Amino acid sequence: MAKYATISEALAVVKNGDYIVTGLGASEGKEFMTNLHTIADRVKDVTVSNCLPMNAYEFMVNPAYKDVFKTESWFYTAALRKAQANGNVSFIFNHLHLAASKRLDHRKPDIYVGLASMPDKHGYMSLSLSNTYEMAMIKEAKTVILEVNPNAPRTFGDLMVHVNDVDLLVECDYPMSELPDAEPTEKDMIIGKYIAEMINDGDCIQLGIGGMPNAVAASLMDKKDLGVHTEMLTSGMMRLAKAGVITNKYKQIHPGKMVAVFCMGPQELYDYIDDNPSVALMDGAYVNDPYVIAQNDNQISINSTLEVDLFGQCCSEALGPKQFSGTGGQADTAIGAQMSKGGRSVIATYSTAMVKNKVTGEREEVSKIVATLKPGSPVSLSRNDVDWLVTEYGKVWLRGTSMDERAKLIISIAHPKFREQLTKEAIELGIIGE
């Protein structure tokens, strides 16, 4: 009981120049982060690292605090994109399975603060909704603060922490931050059916976030004995498991269990994983290691991208040089799936997007398949690592193709009204012959 503290007592630990790390998504220290700005009058040069923050905290978004707090993030959300205008937000380059180790090589945390389930009778708490980098940071932090919450799901895996390894416990009772299910669009459903055609009974799947992956999951209800080895555990996977489609029966590693790094979704998903021994949330350095992913036969990786060029290079995290989201585990899972016996990697995208014209201010339809990526665009997945590419106009297998073969295949699934222009640009660039 001596370790229990108020949020004010926890904030009193923070001093000038501290580096604070909080958990991913709904595993962030919500109460601590909500009140962090209240100590701005007594500290300076404080840096906070987060990932997919679920809330727009004052210390991040309010320009009044930009000279006190700096945010460095592994993955942006809308709140961080907005806060970029303040000039105190910066992106941490990473592949998810190396996010913790490479960051720790650069800088170790003074404070870790995050979510945990209530201590059990033996003094153990679960980190609940994520073990992306959290356990690794806890082991290296000088001070560990956990917000214990009866609403936090108690999950299994390798994310148990004992009270002896924690400095302060802050008892909270806030509801879990939810990620509402994105309703699949008509395009999502078309793409989902194309992808479902590639998935066989007994395959092991990884799905990403958003309407498109939800459409894929909805299209898999007639499959049998699917397995899950994934970065993010989604409500689509939950529904497949409840329907008996996911059994994890034929997995080579962790058979019988859905293995994931973190979980985000609606309350129904959190209720499902609570005290559920068929779900294992394990260290991101392990789960997303391509060599671990490859140990499951017939591993299928399904991710999306913002823009793809005629070489097959995918920019999945930025709009030109402006950071939009993050690299996450796209390269981890795509490469791991292709290393798997019988494995396949899928990148899905709409053929077009509606973008505001900088001159007229009007929104116009542009192709997401381009001859070359925008200047300054990061390559999230290299041209050497793209396998299947899917739009609402079809799917093409790019594995082993030459430059001109690949360009022609990619153009064939672009929106019809952009295909002629793309072909012309490909000829001008020498990608394909006249």
C-alpha cells in the first residue's frame, strides 16, 4: 500500500530535463498525461515519447506549453498531426520490432508511465493492452509509474509486472480509450473480397487497422481453422474467433493462441480478451521479428499504403515529407510473411484519393498509383519487398517481376482514367519501352 500515490504525487517525480515514455494507444498513462501540463510552471526541457496516442493532451497540442514539453512519437495520430504546427513534435524512425531496442540505444527513460490491470493476490499486474515496447522500457526506466485500473483487461503473454518492480501505483477508474470500428466502404468490400480469395483454410493471418482490414475479416467468414500471428489484434479477428473461423489449430508456433503485440478497438474487444487464455500479447521485438513470423507456415500479411509508384515502392506513412502516421510493422510483417513457407504479403490501397488543390482550393480526384513518389516521401516498404498489390480494380502479383513487367501490372489496376497518363510517364522515365 505504501506504493500507492495520488496523481499529484506521481507528477511531483518529474524534474527538469526528464525523458518520459508512455504506453501505446489505450495503454498510455491517461491520467498522468492529462495532468502533465499542470507542472509546466516548475519544469523545463521535458520530452515525452508515445505511440498512437488516443487523446489530445494539453501538453502536446496547446502551443502555450511548446517550450516546456517536446513530444517524440513512434506513430502519429490526428492529435499529433495537429500539434506539428507547434514545432515541438517529432517522429522516431523505426520498424516496430526494433522500436524499443534502437530507441534505448539512443536514450533510456527517466520515467515510464502506463496502464496496468489491478494487482492480483500474488502482486502481479498485466500491462493489459500493449507490449509493443512497454516491458522493455520498464526494465530500463529509473522510475516506473503504473496507473492501475479495474477497467483494464487482464491479458496473458509476457507482459506481467510485479508490484516489487514498480515505484508508484496510481489507482484510476477511467474507461478504456476505444477505437470505434471503421465501417467498410463499397471499395473496401471489393478489395476485401479480392484478398479473401487469396486466403486458404488453415492460413495464419495478420491484419492492420481501418475499414479495409475490417472488410477483409468480414469476407473470411466461410474459411476454416485460420490462425492469427499479428501486430494488432482487431475486433474483426474477435468476430472470426467467436464464429469458430479462427482456431489457431495449424500454427507451428503458439498453436491454439492468437498472438499479437497490442490490442485496440471497442469495449466488446476488451471484454473478449479479458482473462482469455487463447489470446497472448507478447513483446513486439519477438512477435514482429520477421524470423519469428516466418516460423508459421502460410503466413498472410495484409497492410495498406498511402501511395505506390510504378517500381512498387510504398509510402504508407507520410504525405511527401510530412509525417502522417508511422512505419509500424509494415516491413516486419511483409518480409516475415514472404519468408514463411507458403506465405504471402498483400498491400492494398484505393486507386484514387480526393485531395485539395493548392491553387483552386477545390477537392479533386488524384491517383494513388503514381509514376514516382512525391519528393521527400519515405519508402515504408521497398520495391524489393512488395508481393501482391490490390486495388478495387484487381490484384497483381509482383514477386519476381522485372521493372517493365511490374510497371505494366501496376498500371493495370490503377483507376482507368489515369492509366494512359501513367503509361506515358513510364515511357518518359524509361521504365517501360515505347
